[in-house]
Amino acid sequence: MKKAILILSFVAITLSSYSQMSVSGLTSISLTKVGLGFDFNSRFSVDFHMMSGFELIDITPELTAKYNFIDQPTYQTYVGAGASVNGYNS
């Protein structure tokens, strides 16, 4: 009985909540960057990026967060902050 209540609660929360996951990538001559993002709701999201040089040395992790305080059909205005653990030196 407890499992049924737990499963029904999880389904109800999942159907009523908003979230979206994204994956990104960028490569150039001097930098490779891959990222994983998660939107908790339509206003708050976080991204995790891993950056490195061409030879995949000096890997730099970066975590960013963004809050969207104006969301209009033609534009968005947001503020964000991020931090990286190891600065990339080319």
C-alpha cells in the first residue's frame, strides 16, 4: 500500500511540475566545451560545462545559474552567475 501511494505521489508531482534538460557542445581550434543544463521551471535554470583545450588537458569544470525575471514573447531578461574551478590557460 505504501508503494502505491509513493508511486501515485511521484506521478502527480511529475505531471504537475515543469522541467527540461538540455545538452550542448562547442568545438573550435583552441577550445572544446560540452554542457548539461537543467531548467527547474520557466524562470530558474542551471548549466554545468566542461571545457578543455584541443588535447583534452587542463579540464575546467564550470557551474552557472540563471534567473529569468522578464519573460515576454519577443524577449527575455535574466541575470546569472557562474564559477569555474580551474581557469583555462591557452
